[in-house]
Amino acid sequence: MDNPNQHIKNYLLCHYFEIENPGFAVLLTGEWGCGKSWFVKNEIIKEYLKKKEKDEKDLFVYISLFGLKTCSDIDEKIFEKLHPILSSKSVKLLSNILKGAFRIGFTKGIDFDSDGKNESRAEANLSQGISLKDLQKEKVDYIIILDDIERCLIEKKELLGYINSFVEQNEQKN
């Protein structure tokens, strides 16, 4: 029996993934539970990895949007996939400790010449975090797969705008 999705598989593997800057994303649709996630993981990703003889972590960033509420949540998930060490619990804990020490040290001011007056009064605001877009200064060759769009809590218009920013500004494949 022929695979009814062979045309999708051929399109993605032989055409879309080979375009340097496609300028568009691909959306697979179908009824809930019809096997879209399975198809992508088992038919597309595995086949492409065999073809390229590479490891999945070098090519794909697979993110489930299930329960995510903001685009910043997606940024955080992508960051975690791209930088597992920097996003680890121990690094986050250390970051919070440093933020606290930084705030204490800088909000009180520093007396550089021991004359009893604070020459510097600066506040360090590290609570903003690092934007994913700030980290993507260099072009990275990977494909972002966003799964479970139907179970995402982000308004669809905002989510599609977010995806579009990757396609247009970062020239990423989604």
C-alpha cells in the first residue's frame, strides 16, 4: 500500500529542507490524533537525519506548544533546546544569586577613593533575561518544529506573527 503522505514527505525532504532561505513556513494540518506528530518525528526527521548523516540535535529544534501562554515561553523552550547547559537549573540558580549580589553591590554605591562618598551609583537590572533574538546574531542552520499548535494558549494571530518573524527576520525554517 502506498503511503498517502508520501507527497508531503517528498516535498519536505527533497525540496523544502534543501532551500537555503525559503521565506515561508510549512503547516501540517489534520484532525486531532491523526498522527501528525508521529509522521514528523518518524517519517520526516528520522529520514532526513539518515540522509544527512547527522544527529538530531544538530538540525532540529522540536518544541511542543502545549500549554504555553506567551511567545516568551516559546523563546525559553527554544533556548533550552539550543543551550541545555545555560538553561540548566544550577545555572539559573547561580544567575539568581548573582543578580541579588549585583543589586546589593550597585544600589548602595561604591566608594572608589575611600573619601566617604559614593562615586558610582548604578543599578544593574538583570531580571530582564536574554532574548532568543539577541542570541541569534549569527545564522544557525537548524529547523524549528512547533508542535501542538491547537493546544497552545497563545492567541493564533500572535502565534502566527511570532512564527513569521522567524521566517522573515531570522530566515529560519519552521
